[in-house]
Amino acid sequence: MIKRALAIRHLMDLLKVPGPSGGEAAVAALVSAKLIKGGCKKSWLSHDSAHKKIGGGYEVGNLIVKLPGTTKGPRRLFSGHMDTVPLCRGAVPVRRGNRIVPRTRTALGGDNRTAVSCLVTIVETLLHEKLPHPPLTFLFTVGEEVGLRGARQVKSSDLGKPAMGFNYDGGDPAAIIIGATGADRWQAEVRGISSHAGVHPEDGVSAALITSKAISEIAAKGFFGDVRKGKKTGTSNVGPMQGGEATNQVTDLMVLRGECRSHDAAFLDRITKTYRSSFEAAAASVKNAAGESGSVKFNIARDYHSFEMKSDSPVVRRTQEAVKELGLEPRLVIANGGLDANWLNRKGIPTVTLGAGQHNAHTLREYADIGEYLLGCELGLSLATTI
């Protein structure tokens, strides 16, 4: 029942609209316009106050669309995030065969406009074809790429307290993601002591030296990058670093941000604590001629919690059945990245994550597979209408 040409047009239209994390207003406006044109009443659409809780100049909150049911049954949730990563800046989508690719050296934004377009297509088809369905909620989140911020702030009550959820954020429609890693974000503010680097370097304490010693120690302990300790696994990374004002001044401040991940909550704590203790030890070890040392302020925030659903849970079983109905062989997958489903499951909404054709996300090789995208639309329509 999916109108293929229209579904593809929705995807091309949405891929053209810039929508960095925090700047999703134009995307939300286009989605709203398409939904209203497709038959939604304006009263069914609303934005929550997630942007106010997130702060930092976010333009809009999560877009929530609630369709009244034409049949009785527990409410179901469909979700996808509107934001894209900075590498998508200036992206122009072009169709080449069965793929949509970026015209120039940018990422595409298929992560996650394939999901947004898929949800629009599902709603439009339900209404145009007058298909029977239980109460449905469609959630378009903000700030997913920078820590699942929209999903973290959304309220289950604003969603109508759905009984199960289907989040779109993947490629292969046959791959059903039933679990994902947890993550910490941290910031280290390393303080040294400034002095003239050419005249009296011995009077200074270099924050740059403290930072380098800390990172070297973390790597030596085996807690940098791919982390494996027996059966325990995880990852870690140091991201942006800022510091120093002049070459002739001993650097007195370095600010670093990074992340740690693991499917095991206790092991995640261990990785992050290793970062903290290594920075604290490095700060204490670097001293000037007077015996003064540096210091570090290390802040940790749990970005999202890991989860793993049981393979026999109702939402997983129903999704497997729907995938088989499309002639595909379902596969249950555990993801190493964070998903809006991390927070939706945490909020008591059993949610799997599905694919709609996005591939090579966050790279210059990103593309959207049109065949998989259309299958993702068909899969969602099946899940929305099955009684």
C-alpha cells in the first residue's frame, strides 16, 4: 500500500533540510507540513518542552504526533530522531541507481532522515488508505546525536503511555536491535601553574604535561580505545581538547571531553573511574621547583544506560513475525552505539530499533538504500495496523 514514488520524494525532501543537533526547527516544520497535508489534524501535533530542559539554545522540543485509534488496543509508539551530525553540513542528496548519496564531500544525513521519512510515510498511508489501527504515537526527537537528549527528556505521559515501541535508526530491515551499550561522558579541567616558558620554566606546572601523562597511563593500563579485560569489554575515547594561549607561557589550563562505553554497567564504572584516577595521579605527579603541583576537576555524567530485551518479549516476537511476513529472515542484534531506545526502555516502554536503509553513517561514504527504505516503511505499516 506504500506509494513508492511519494515515499522516496519525502526522503529526498527531508535530506535537503539542514538539521544539526539543537537546530531541528526547519526539519520539524517540514515534517508537520507533510503530516497535515497527508491528513493529520493540527490538534494531533505538538512539541514538548525538551528544548527548555536541555538548554544551550535548542530551537524546538520533540515533535509528538498522536493518532486516535480506529480500533481498540494498547497504544504503540514509532520514533526517529531529526538531527544529523556536523559532517552532513551542506549535504545535497542525489539518486544513483537504488541508492541516494551526497553530491559532494559530505555525509548524507540518512542517519536519521530515513527514519523521519519512514514515519511520515506510515502516517500518510494509514490515513489515505483508511487502515484500521490502535492508538498510535509518532515521536520525532531532537539532540540524539549528542547524547540522546530529546529521548532523555521526553515524558511517557506526553506519549500517551505506549505499551510497546518501534524506533527507527538502522539499515537492514531484517535486523532487530534488542539491546545497546551504556555510556558516560566526562570532562576534565586540568589546572597547572603559569610561568614564562623561556625565562623561568621551572616555576611553572604544565597542564599539557599532566594531560599527556594521564592519557599515556590510561593507555598503558589498557583502558584507551578498545577495552578488554577478561570477558569484560568496552570502549573509550578522548575527544575535543582546548588549552594554552602562547608558546612562551607554560600552559596552565587544559579542558578535555571524552566518553566511555560498555554493555556492563559495573565495567563502565571501572573504565570511567580509571580515567578519573589517572588524571588525578598525573596532576599530583607534575611539580614545579617549589614543589607545587597541578590539579584536576573531573566531572562524569551517565549519558544513557545499557539495556538488553528478552528475545521472547511481546514486542520482539511481534517484530520478528512482521519481518517474516515481508519475506525476510529476522536477526536479533545488540548495538555498540547509543539509541533513543536506551531511554525509551528506561522509561518503561519496551522498544526495539529497526532499519530503514541508512548505511555508513557519520562518514563521507554514507548512503541510503532505497529498497531497504521502502521495506522499512512496509514493516512499520504492518506493525502499526496488526491487531
